[in-house]
Amino acid sequence: MKKMLLALICLVFVVGCGKRYVIPDATGSGPSKIVVSAYTNDGCREELQNEASRLGVQIRLTDVSSDLGWGILLWPFYKSYTCTGEVIKK
């Protein structure tokens, strides 16, 4: 029973971590794309704006996708919306 509970807790922590990463540009001078995830479409866009503000760049939203496959069963823990934004060069 303890092993099952521990496995469930580990699964919650692993699944609860959504996608969030920055793709650097070819010169290495800064980010080229930013990818974040959230529970809702609007939340995803807001997270993308927050991440861009934190990095001090301006972005243009290029893609919003939803993965409601197996993740729908883990809804409270699974961030199914993924937003990708391209950094606007000044």
C-alpha cells in the first residue's frame, strides 16, 4: 500500500510539471522561441507573456496547441495547453 501511495505522489509531481523552455537563437545572444504550458488557453497566453517579461523580450504568439489525449484523466495536474512564441528582434 505504501509503495502504491508513493508511486501516485511521484506521478503527480512528474505530471504536474508542464513544458517550459527557451530555445536559443543561432548566435547564442538570446532566446529565439519560448514555450510554456498551462491549464487553459488564456492561461497559456498569459504564462507566455509573463515568461517574455521575465526574460526582458517581446514575443509574437506563433502556436497554441492542446493535448487532451491521456492527460484528460489527470486534468487537475496536467497542463494540456502549450504555447509557443517567437522573440521579436528589435
